[in-house]
Amino acid sequence: MQFKDKVVLVTGSARGIGLNIAQAFAQQGALVIIMDLNGQQTQEVAAQLKTEGYLADGFGCDVTNLSNVQETVNKILDIHKHIDILVNNAGITRDNLLLRLEENDWDDVIKVNLKGTFNVTKVVTKAMLKARKGKIISIASVIGMTGNIGQANYAASKAGVIAFSKSVAKEFACRNITVNCVAPGYIRTSMTAKIPEEVQKKVLERIPLSRFGEVADVAGVCLFLASTAADYITGQTIVVDGGLTV
Ligand code: NAP
């Protein structure tokens, strides 16, 4: 129960990697805030966690909208008083080769993945500053380090998240707030299920550990970065890719 009495906010946590991260923190005693686009879905996920004996609450929020983020975080703080750990997980892909990539595909991905991370981090750090402690973890991607054909928008957004986190880590180190990223490779979720089978086969051949990652592989690293064992780690990106980018 290493996160007992901690409030953990996970964005984009109604499904996929975010949901698994929230479940992992809940299993360690944290009160988890499920934040996602669909408010009803967040309530249902939180209710399900509660029936399993965990502490949870759900809030609908669009991370791209700064005033919506501010209102939602105010509500969370009114009810739960503090946010100790933030996991910026909400993210989307709109893949296409550059010559076919539409302006709105670029804008949407940058808005959710990069501006969303800026919005939630900016608002939540205010509460953390008062407490003079906090842990911020953002889910980036190995694509933000290596680039990828058909993912110029996604790669740029995730590279941005890594650089943003390094800067914020420097700004808030003196306030005892650590800021780190997790960069997953290919994790089995609905996001990667969209990748054509023949492409998946080729990727698998390049993964030294010979399997796609599971959501739990990412959640485990988030638990570590949020724990006291990682108190002296900030501004870092931990790659979780089965050796793909080695
Ligand atoms: P996912 O299953 O598509 O889940 C993403 C969640 O984010 C969804 O619940 C989605 O809500 C929510 N979301 C989208 N736009 C939002 C917004 N504007 N405001 C609030 N929530 C929003 O994706 P995933 O595979 O779990 O990925 C989670 C994170 O890991 C992403 O940042 C992704 O880039 C990163 N990642 C994933 C992989 C992988 O292999 N899966 C690899 C590297 C990095 P809706 O369902 O309503 O759209």
C-alpha cells in the first residue's frame, strides 16, 4: 500500500494504458482520479473500481481546453484537497505520410498530446507548489526519440513532451517536484491494434524481447517513478520497449 493517502490524477484513463496505470495505483492504496473526454465513462470506471474495493472518482475533461482543465482541477481539489501525482497519459494518433497529412491531423495531435500535457501540468503544478512536493509523469513514446514513417505529427508531439518535461523538471526541482517521462514502444492496446498485421509482424521481428509490451509494463514504471525510490530522478525518460530502440 505504498500510495495510501495519495491522490493520483491520470488523464485519458477510461481505457487502455491510462486505465491500467490508474488500476495499478489504486491497488497500491491511492485514490485515483479517472479523467477522460467522456464524463459518463469516467464515472462508470470509477464506480467499477469502487465496487472492487478501491478509492476512485471520475471527471470528464478535455485536456486541450485550458479553462475546462482549470475548472475540473478546481472541482477535484474542492473534493479531494490535494493532487500528489499527475500522470499525463491522454494521447491520440492521426497517422499519414507527410505529403498526405492534413493540417487538422497535425493540429489535433499536437493539441491533445503536447498542449494537453502543458495544460494539465500547468494547472496541477500550482497545487503541488503549495504542497512543496509532487511527482509528474508524462507518457511519451519511443517514436518521439526515433521518429517514424507516417507519424511526423505524433513524433513531434512526443519529442515535445520529452523536452517540455526536462524544462519543467529544471523549473520545479527546487520545489521538490520531479518531472519524468515514460517512453513506451509497441504496447498492446486499441491504438496499436489499428496497425496493419504485416507491419505488426515486421515490428515484432525487431523487438529483442520478442513480444509487444503489455499495459502493465508501462504502469509498473509509473509506480516506480512516483515512488520514494525515484526521489532523486528528474528530467529523465525511461524507455519501455523490449529493447526495440537499443
Ligand atoms: P487509447 O487506448 O487510445 O487511450 C487514450 C485515451 O485518451 C482514451 O481514453 C481517449 O478518450 C483519451 N483522450 C483522447 N483525447 C483526449 C482529450 N482531448 N482529453 C482527455 N482525454 C483524451 O491509447 P493508449 O494506447 O492507451 O495510449 C495512452 C498513451 O500512451 C498515449 O499518450 C499514447 O500516445 C502513449 N503510447 C501508447 C503506445 C501504444 O503502443 N499503445 C506506445 C507509446 C506511447 P476517448 O476514448 O474518448 O477518445
